[in-house]
Amino acid sequence: MSAQSSLKALADAALERAKPRTLFAQNEKKAAQYPHIAQKAGNLQHLIIELIRAWLFRIGEPEEDHYIVLDKCKSNPEAMEYFLKHARGEFDE
């Protein structure tokens, strides 16, 4: 299995495990109603994406495949929360 397909499978599995909707996703919708809060939510998302990017480097994923996970995180709050848990080491033993 290629690295790209294994990352895609991991991202798809994250979506299934993340139901019901997460607190992050609920707050993101509320933040959109208030511009100053929405800006802070955007900054937070950027920081989380960078944490996940650093984790991808740390685990040795090829840089050309990082976009698979990062794009999934940008478009899906549940996937972002799942990969953030990996980046924080919450699944490490």
C-alpha cells in the first residue's frame, strides 16, 4: 500500500470515528456569526494545521503527501481534531 493511499485510509477512518459532530465544529459555526471571533478561529485553525504539519514531518511522511491530510483537515473539522490528537501524542503508548 502506498503512503498516499494509507494516509487517505487513515483520514477516511478519522471521519467515521469522529461522529457525532465535535465541539470544535460547533464553535466554528458560532464564530462565523461574529467577525472578531471568526478571525480568532481562523488563526487557531492555522496553528492547528501547523502542528499537524510538524507531526507529519516527525513521523516521516513524505512531504509531497502532506497535502492529503492537511486538505482533509481544512475541509473537515472532525478530521482536524483526529489528526491533532495524533500530533499531541494522545494515541501513543
